[in-house]
Amino acid sequence: MPVDVKYICDGAGVIHSYTADVSFEDLYYAIDRTYESVDTIKKIQFILFNFLETTSTTVSPEEFRILINKDRDAAKINSKIVVAVVGPTDLIFGLSRMYEMLADELPWKQSTFRTLSEAKSWIKQKTGLEVF
């Protein structure tokens, strides 16, 4: 599976690192792991989606809505999560922007970046946590 889910900062941070072709199933798997329990969700301060090594993705608007519904459920438990997406290609960057538009009612702060260093700086500014 082209996704690795890693918890850092004692569970306050979650990093999703994607490689190769990313499917809806890959995203769903990673989100499902991230939201595995109420206690896990309560601890999260940030989620970083790293698509630096992604070559392509195939996620439809309907599939985005399924993922957004999972985020809505998690936001009912923890409304203070910040979400950073690193999308260096136009495709990933554009898909991330589409997600932001579809999920605009979520209480979370979300932003899309072209570089990992920009995303890490933004996360530190918003949460005070160091992403390593």
C-alpha cells in the first residue's frame, strides 16, 4: 500500500506519507487509521498529508465526500485539528484545493503547500509543535 501513517509528538501529530499512485482506498485506509478511536482523535493537533512522492491519484468528487464525512465525524470530537497538505504537482495541489472547497464547513484550519518546509512552518505556527 502506498501510504504510511505515523504518529509523532505523543499522538498530537499524524503524518500520512504517500508514494506512487494514490487511490481512494489508500486515502480511506489512512483516514481510518487516523480516526481509529475517540481517544486518538482527541489527542490530534495536526495532520500532515505528504504527497511529495506521489505520481498520480484518482479520487472522484463523490469519494472526496465520503472522506469529508469521516472528517466531519472526527471534527465533532475534536474541532481544533489543523490540516496541512503538501502537493508539489499541479494535480495534487488542485485536488487538495477542491477538497478544501468541499470541506469548507469543517471547523479545522486547512492549508495546501508546495513544499514540506512551508507546511512544517505553518503547523508550528498554528500548534506550537515541531514536525520532524
